[in-house]
Amino acid sequence: MKPLLIVANFKSNKTKAEAKNWLDEITKIKDLNLSDKQIIVCPPFTLLDYFKSYIDENSLPIELCAQDISRFPQGAYTGEVNGSQIKEFAEYVLIGHSERRTGFNEDESVLEEKVKMSIDYNLIPIFFVQDESTEIPQGLSIVVYEPPSAISTSPNPVVESPETADEVAKKLKEVQNLNVLYGGSITPGDVRSFTEKSDISGVLVGDASLNAAEFLGIIKNA
Ligand code: PGA
């Protein structure tokens, strides 16, 4: 059976108290059969330390991912979080989410620098592509195919069909050896229709991951 990556992207959500409630509930993950599944959670920077301690203390089968990385090294870059700081807590970094491309003007050259910086610090980039024509930097092993219109918080979300997502995944894999995940409005009810496709290696979940019970349902049904 192919191993599935199931990624929770919290975006700019959750205080520490809310994170504690989520983690207390997610400990039920230990009752699930995860032999063919790998779980990665992307909390905001403010919660990475807390998540790591909680996961270590409770031996939870969860890896951590930062939602961004500075394209600069350590130094005089107010507001930035650099690769060595991330590496203390996480193994992965999200790069190229459509919300960062459009809301924070991150273009291809910035994203390439961020990918390079991740690799320099031994972090694994999880890179988003919005369609088949999105430029994919060198050195990637995981990409997420996520059309912006499929994101649950977009004005009129249109979920991609599993067939189309699988076709796009296949095309992306023809160019480079990649694990391709699908992202966009995933729920416990539809996750399986994506993960059962031969070229899809997992899912990235935004809104539904904020509710621990729902996220457990997604992991279980994937
Ligand atoms: P969604 O978000 O699951 O709420 O659509 C996915 C994402 O944008 O990361």
C-alpha cells in the first residue's frame, strides 16, 4: 500500500488555549491504524514550540511543519523567522501557498529563494502548485496541487474532481519525481475519493483540520 501524507494547515488560527484543546482531543490518534499514513501538522510559528513539547511528551505520531520560512539567514530582518529557528521544532515548511502568492506578493524568485533556504537548513519544502503550469523549483519532493478556487474560504469554492486532480498529479510527476498531494475543501466524507487515486500521495487540509474530531475523521477515512 502507498504511504499517504495527511497535512493539516492551521493558517492564522488558534491561541495556545485552543491548541491545547485540539491536542488533547487529537491524542485519540493513537487508537488509529497509521501503518500506511504519515501525519504532518502546520501550526502558526507561535505554537510550534508548544506543539513539539506536547507531541514529544505524549509520543504522538505527528510531525511538524512551519507555514513559512524567511528567505534570509539569521540577522537584522525584523519580523522574519529563519531556517535554523524553524529546524529546532519542525522538519517541513510550506512554500508557495496561493494566499502568500496573492496576499504577500511572493513571486517565483522569492519562492525559489525560500525553497533553497529550506534545503540549506535540512527542512523539507512542501510546495504548492495552483495549476499544471506553475513553475516548480529544483530540489522538491512534495508538492500540493491546490487550485485557489477549491479552497474552502474562497468566495465560491469549487472542489476539484478527484479524476482531474489525479490527471494533474500524473502530469506533474512526468516532469519530476514527486509526491503530489491534493488540497482544497477536503472533508472526512470526500478524502477517500482523492487518496484512492493512483497518482495522489495524500491531502492537505485547511479548515477541516481546525476541528480535531474532523481531522481524526479525515485521517481515519483517508
Ligand atoms: P481548505 O484549505 O481545506 O480549507 O480548503 C486548504 C488550504 O488552503 O491550505
